[in-house]
Amino acid sequence: MMIQKTDQSQIKFEITPELNFTDNYANIGTHPSTSGSDVDLSINGNFQRKPNQKLTKNARNSIHVSLNPFQNLYKNKILDTIDKYFEDIANDKISEIDVSYDNDDETLNLQWNIRNSTLIVVIGPTPGSSFWVFLSGKEDRVMRAKGDLDKFLLLIPGLIDITERTSTEN
Amino acid sequence: MVNKKNCLKGLPSKDFLLGKGIKYKAFKPPNNAVPNNGWVESSVNWEEDETKQESVNILLTKRKDNGDLQFRAGVARVPLKEIDRIIEQYEIENQFKYNEDPIEGNKYHGNLQFHTTLLSIKEDYTQVCAALARAVVCRILPSE
């Protein structure tokens, strides 16, 4: 995977057919739709920010428990990033984000359904118990990784762009 | 082997809805579910086809002990062929399956069955539950 940040509003996001997640990143399965070999995921995202729109307002207000500092930090970082890169299309493309806390395993769970894609981020009590899963397309093309949520933040613009590219499949 | 067309999943509340879609949690087995021979079950109904209302009606009219509807947010319909597709695509034949399990008053009852090896890896079963939620083709609402 190559992530090349070109400037603040444009991130080049490219996944090669030989997805090579290392360390905390793990590819799931071997079927084509998770290997990336059957889909062009090369992206040149160019997202316009429109101030004063907050797609994630409801999600921000939906947590009524005291989060640990790690969870609170990444909840805000993720929602800030989604707001930053999604505001230009928020008006006409219905999207809702749910954030909820699971008392059983002390995880913060974020699910975002946008068009025909689904993003789930689970923020555990620690980095190692955190992961994200992204499914897109008519049949599920899957990207996911475990651990490093800072890397995930860099991918959000690319994931948003994938939703645009795959939304005409159904 | 289930010789039915659709799977119906009851939705207890709006907490399981997300916009026009369904949250992945709707398909997650209860946290307190006790494994039976390594399998944890999540109840569903099976539906022969969309024209036969009985299976849907059983879920939509089911009531809790206090008289409230059990599935106030309705019933989600998933084509069985989509469940089979998910099993094949994710190569989870040994970790996820389904059965028919008729009970008194509900001959359409069955289960989605998660093996504990699948449930032991949260990102795996989250992905499976998310795929099931994405496979929902419609939600049928109770009349009240």
C-alpha cells in the first residue's frame, strides 16, 4: 500500500494488487475481492471543505459514557476527518454515522453507511484492540486493518472516494 | 440444508437502524449467549417467499411478557442466496452456518450459527455481521 500525501486537501491513495499489509495490518482471506486484484482502487481524491457543516453532529452527541483518553482522542480525530473530507457531498448523498459504546468489551463502535459502502471502526481501550473494516460494492470488497488508527485516518479520504466509485454498481 | 428463499431477522428497536440501513449489531449473537458444542446461535425466521406472509407475521406480532412488540423496528429480509454468497466468499464454511429449528408456534424458526472460533476474533465476526447487514434487501414494519 502506498499513501502519498500531496497537500492538505489531496491525498493520493493507491492499493496495489499485491496488498502487503505488514505489522499491525492484516489482509483477510485470499478471495479476489479482498486482495484488491479485481478492483481499481487507485484514487486521486480532491475534496472541498465547506465550513459550518457537521455531518457527524449526532454521532458526537450520542455517547453518554466517560471514554478513556485514547478512545476519546480517536473518536474525535475520526469524526473530524470524516467531516473534513465529506462535507462537500453531505447534502445530497444520505449518510448517517452511529457511534455507540459497548460495555461488554469496553469498545467504542463507529458504523458509517454511505451509499452502498459500510465502514466500521472499533476503538478498543488500547491501540492493539482497535480495528476497522470497510466493505464496498455490490458484492463485498473488503479492506480492513488492525491496530494503527493513525494510518487509518490517512485512508479516510480514499475510502470516501471508493464509495463514490462503487456507488453506481447496484 | 434450508429450502427457503429468505432469512428474516427481527429488529427489537431503532437502535439497530442506521439511516436506511441496518447496523451490523443486528446480526451479532447476544453477548451472553452460551455456546452449544462450540456454536452460538442467533434466532431468525425462514421465509418461503415474499408472497407468503405467515413467517413475517409471526415476528411482527410477537410480544414480550409486558405486552410490547418484540420487534418494534420491524423485520429485515436477507435473501438466503446472499448468506450463501457470504459464506463462500469469506471462506467461513466451518465457522458460520444456519439451520431450521422449528419451535412451538413458529415452524419457521431457525438460527444463524457462529462458531466460537469466529467469535473469538472480533474483526472477523464484525465483518461477517456487516456483510449480513449489507445484504438486507428491505425492512418490513409492524402495523402499529
